[in-house]
Amino acid sequence: MTGPARPDPRRGGYCAQASAGRCQPARAEFERTNTQHGTQAGAGERDARDSAEPDLRLSPDDIAHAHALIDELSRARSLQHCALFLWDPAVRRLRLVAQRWGAGEDLGEVLVGTWTIALSGVCGRAFTTGLPALVHDVEDDPDFLSFPGSRTRSELAAPIICDGRPTGVVNLESPRVGAYGRADVEALGTWADSVGETIRGFYGGPA
């Protein structure tokens, strides 16, 4: 449907955090890789995408439905930031379509519908590999990308797969180190599987 084909994604496995290096996110680097203005991805990312991808078409009802999904997920995860990103072929990035704040302070900059992220972070890793990405301590993962108001110390991202291809990512962030384990990986993967058909409805045919 969207994204690169991923033959037989393995729900049982996951991409653990990098073992070396410390993440020191600078504002300039953050603004370069995360933007609300749909900056086009690099040539490597463009080459990895299918030119005949369906368009992401979000109506107000779609946004409300996406928020209902995240609200349901967040009820069991207080003080955690829960977010849903979908692949947007128009800008070649992941677009934020729903979130519930936690693990930080809402400064009014991370806006649903306009905030996009490149595939270079933890969410991008989950999306491109088709496997959950578990980060016990974000300060030890060079792929971690912070955001305005973030107090994140651990992160878990799971891909949403439709027709064997990644379509989006559900992302959890906690202010505690080591907040997520294998049980959380399995639970979030199950949730991601359960919303696949709903997410499919957010896409239309190629323009």
C-alpha cells in the first residue's frame, strides 16, 4: 500500500537501541531533520519509496478517528507521550496525525497535521525495518530525535503494516529510563496490527 515492501515482517523481533554513543540533540540539528514545513527527504529516502504510492488524505473525521485510537491507547499509559505517525508520500516523511501529551510539556510547536519527521530517528528505524524499535535510554541512542518540550528518557516505536508494507508508526515515550520491555513490544505490536484496516482508509489513489 505505502512504503517499501517488507517481506514477512517479524513481529517477534525488534531493533534494540544502539550500544554506543550518546545523543546530544542540538536545536540546529533538530530543526534540520524535523520540520513542520514538509521539507523533502534526501535522495536515498526517495529512491527507497514507490513512485505509485496512494496519497495520504486526512479529513477532519479521519483526524478525529486517529485521535480516538491514540486516546484509547493512552488510557493505560499515563505520563507517557503517545503519537501516531503516517507515511506521507507528498513530502516523503512521516506526518503526525494524532498524539496525547506526556513525558514533556506541550509548547505548541508539535502540531497534529503539520508536524513531520524524517526517517533518520527511532520512528524512522521502525518504519524502514518493519520491526519495533525499543530504546531503554535515549541518551545512549544516536538515532534519537528530541522535540520541543520533550522530557523523554525511553522510547518504543512499532510499525503499522498494511499489505506487507509499512504505512505508519505508533510511538510511545516515557520520562523514565527502561520504561518498556518485551511485554510492551508485544502489546504495542498487537495494537498496531489491530488498527491497520482503519489506517488503510486514510489513503486514496495516486494523484
